[in-house]
Amino acid sequence: MEERVAEGRKVKVIGCGNILMGNDSAGLRVIEILEESNPSFELIDGGTGGLGLLPLMEGADLVIIVDAMIGIGEKPGDIRIFNKTPPYRPSKMSFQDVGVAEVIDIAGELLPDVEVVAIGIEAGEIKEYSDKVDPEVMEGVQKAALQIIDLVAGSSQA
């Protein structure tokens, strides 16, 4: 994988979601948009998240995880940036059911030198077996891509 550095910082953007579950694919759609604009940071398809995200974060100075979330906004497409772990209810299932927020918590312990920021896009309704993203969520996807570019530019000036 090609190493990309943004103004002296190694930045990785990880998009999460399931491309076959409509609005849940919002994080992956952000990665698609960023690939087209060819930014100077590494873009990673994080799939549906889980503990497999941890090795993807290694070696970065800044990791931005973008994912569809429910209950973070007033309407579908709303964006929220979390500089700390997004709110979540710990899973009572198995390690295979660890969500993005839980992985961010774990990364804080295992990778203390990596700054992790989460960007949530309010998904509203998640439809199974659909490749269609609601227009409001796609607006949020486009705004999130722009916010990521601004966030990286701002972090490299700090």
C-alpha cells in the first residue's frame, strides 16, 4: 500500500459500512468521493469495522474513521465530528460484533500516539439488500468528504 503524507503527517481515512445496506454504506461512499479528488492521504475501505480496523490504524499520525451512524443527528445526512469516542452501548455479543466506537476506545489504549477522529453521518433508516443511498444521506456524504479535506488541512497547520 502506498504511503501518503499530508503536510508531514501520515493520515489515513477509513470508510466503514456495508455497500449492500443502502444508507449504511455512507462511509464507503465518502472514500469513493475522496478517491476521485485524489487527496494526499491514504484511503482505506474498512468494511463493516470490527477489530480488523486496529491494524489499519498502525503507523498513522491521524486516523479519520467515517461511518453511517444512527441517533447522532436530527435528520438523515446530518454530520457530527467526534474528537473523542462516539457514544455507544457496549456489545454483549462476541468480539465479532465490536463496533466502530468500541474500536476507537481500544485504539486509544493500544495506539496512544495515533490521533483518531470519527465522522458520523446520520443514516436514518438502514435498508437491507439495497445499493441505493437516500439523497439526504448522499448530501451528508459529500459534505463529510469536504470536511475531511478541511480537517486534514487544519491539522497539518497545527
